Amino acid sequence: SDPTGLGAGYHVTIASSNLVHSVDTAKTVPVSGFKATLLDTAVAASGGTTSTKPTSSMTTATTLSTSAQTILSAAAATGMGSYSFTPTFTLIVPAATFAGTYTATVTLAVVSGP
């Protein structure tokens, strides 16, 4: 959100680590099988916000990586106020993956400027 009223625009980035086995950390599921989709209909204004809402950069399944990628952005003079967004995630687990619990760190960042 941009509650500052400056209207500079912003973008939201997403990155993920590989998924790592909880017991044997040498076992991983590569992030290349982890995808995100964010439809523009899954971006909603809240709290009486009336500004033009930000738009998705991932309207089709996009492979995540350890490098930040833009998932949502607001051009200058748009996206002011508060918004929620609900992406859909898909994970492809290779057939040779050992059973167990795997975790990853997903990082979202809000960056000033479109």
C-alpha cells in the first residue's frame, strides 16, 4: 500500500529459497518447481480505498526463483491506500523426492517506485 499520499508508485517482489528437508538438509526440492499466479481479480482494495488498484505481473503461472521478481505493481499516482492480494501457488515435486517435511523461505518486499 501507499498510505503516504505521495503517489510515487511501488512494486512488490517475491523470491523463494529451495525447499529443504527438515531432517536431512542435503535433500531439497528445487525452487524451479515452485510457481505463483496472481490474477488481477485477486487484488482487492480495503478500508475505503478508491485509488486505481495495483496490477499483477504474474497473471499466469510464473516460476519463482531465489532472485526477486515483481508480482504486483502500482504506477505513479495509483495504488494509494491499502490493498490485499491472494496469489495461488503450485509446487511440482520430483518423483525421486524422499518423503518428509520440506520448508522454504518466501520473501515479499515492497519497493518504492513503479
